Amino acid sequence: MSATITPIKEAVSLAKSYVEDLFADEGIAEIGLEEVEFDDASRTWRVTVGFARPSVPSRWTGGIMRPLERSYKVVTLSDSTKRVVGVKDRFLPA
């Protein structure tokens, strides 16, 4: 196994675990890797994690639950400390 694969797998694992913990009270499911990249300039990993989250019934839907909606978060991790330094939304084109 190549030595360069281990840091990628570690970054992905940390990002997915962080998202799972951060959004635990929202009942998210189907957590998965979407993409990962390393930024040489900032020495950070950017890992995009997708997951399904239940929609909330509203007056706009007539109180009816819609199917699970897919959300995407970009988790940024420091390469040196292996700590999360940011989480932001990732919107995909329709």
C-alpha cells in the first residue's frame, strides 16, 4: 500500500466522524465521501461529506414530510494537527 493513501484515508475518516457527531441531533443518515483534496499552500485537507437529512414539514408543503434531502459539507482539516478548522456548506448546481 502506498504511503500517500494513508493520510487521505485518515482525513476522510476524521471528516466523516466529525460530521456524524456535529449533526447527530438532526437525525442524519447515509453519510458518505463525495470528494477530497489537499491544499499545499495552506497544508489543509478539504473533504466534502454528503448525507441525507430529514426535511421538516412546513406550511409550504401542507404539513407533509418530503423525502430525505441530501446535504453537503466541506470539512477543512489541518494536516499537521489533524484537527477540524472549519465546516461550510457545499451547494451543487441543479
